[in-house]
Amino acid sequence: MDQVQFHKVPPNCGLSLNITTRFKKAADYKGYWIGVDKKSYIICRLNGVDSSTGINLISAGCEVNARFHWDGKLIAFRSEIVALINEPARWMILQYPQNVMSMPLRKYDRYECYQPATLHLDSKHVLRGVLKDISERGCKFVPSAANKFNINVLKDKNLQLQTRFPKRDEPVILTCQIKNTPNERNEFALGCQFVQDYELVNQQIEYQLVDKAYEKKIQGIA
């Protein structure tokens, strides 16, 4: 991940921070990504900490191992504290890292798409939106509007995802579970994991890939 990509990380993205204290002992903290200052510093905010958690044991120069999830990837880097600021909040300024590790969270390849879909738990809990990407084992579902209930009530429950794939005349109903609710820049997306129906999903993905490859071939001939 380079400087440009770091600038794309949205504010308030959750951080897991492992900090080596002044007494050379590791301590775990939670925080939020705030932003970057060109290619010099990373700015973050420590969350819900006080002296009893050992926050008084860290200072400028302490080593920090940071991890966060963004854009379907696990991002990790090592840095050190440049400064701590107490007001108006507990801000922590980190040295811009020289090396950043990035690895996909999903084991299976995902493919971009744009398919209208609905997500059902029961008649009272229905989400309408679109699928933005899909893999054999899961998808990203973006609700089309704000909902009248807390989406967290749907997490880890078996839901019915209804959508219409190309090459199929009838709608398809897939069983899935919401596994995460990441806040991405300018959109709120739900990460869904399929409970079954893997073969059907994989077949539809292959159809779409073949269609796209064919379209590119035709465009090349034209």
C-alpha cells in the first residue's frame, strides 16, 4: 500500500494497536484512523482509555504495531509514536511506515457486479439494495436506504438473499449470514458469507466471466 492508498482510508476506520510501553511491555489498545499528513505522519485517536489501562506508560518513541480491515483486506504496519495529544481528544501521531503488509480477508476471489437484491430475515426485517461484488463463498451487499431497525440484529443469523443472475430467468434465493458491517468511503456495505449454494454461485460467476471475456474479444475485433 502506497501513500495514495493510505489517503483513501476513510476516517473512523477501527484500529487494533499493540504498543510497547516505556517499560518494554506490550499492551493492546483500540483506536480510530483519522488521516495522514502527506507522507510524514499518520494521525489516529485512542478509544476509551484512561490511566488504569496503562495509557500513562506510553510516550513518544514507543513502538506500535497497527492492524485494521479496509476494502476487503487486512492492513498491518509497524511504526513508532511521534507525539501524544490530550486535547480535544486522545490523539496519537505515528511516524509514516516504510513497509506495509496487505493481504485479502477472503480466501476466494471476488468479482465486481451490480445486481439488485433483497436480504430477508422475516417480514419485519427486509433490506433492499445491490450486490457490489461476489465470490463463491460471499458477497458485498449495499443497502439502498436507511432502515428502521438496527442492522446488528441480523448478524450471524441465517438470512435469505434474493437476486437475479444473468443467464437465469427466475430469481435465485441464497442462504447467507452477515459477518461484518464495514464503513467504506461514501457507502455502507455488509459483508455476507454464504452458508450453502456454493456450486450455484460459482456457476453464475463463471457465466459472467465468460460473457465479459467475450465482450472484450468482440470489442478488440471491432
